[in-house]
Amino acid sequence: MDDFRRMAERADSDPDRTVEIVLGTVTRLRDAWSGGLSSEATKRFAALAEHYARRLDTLPVARGVF
């Protein structure tokens, strides 16, 4: 989140609000993924769905949001 805070500061934006938006976005993405998007993606392109699932578990921005 530090990177997002610094980016917001450089853009003369509110760092706390920026982090709030990032965390909310990641939470909604995780919810959508577990709410059916994963199975739909697997039906259409399994390798890409597997990649997305792995990235949700390993990206620093996504790891702390459950």
C-alpha cells in the first residue's frame, strides 16, 4: 500500500482515500472471483483462470485482503 500512498501524494491526491479505493477494488475482485467468475473463467480458458487465481494469492496488493 505504500506504493499507492506515494503515487497519490505525487498526484496531489489523498493517500488514505487512494488506499481505501485500492482495498475496496481488491475486495470486490476477490468476491467476484469466488462468487462464480472463477468457474466461468475456467470453462472458457482454464490456463488463464489458473493464472488469475495464483496471482490473487501472490500479488502483494491482493494478499492482505480477504
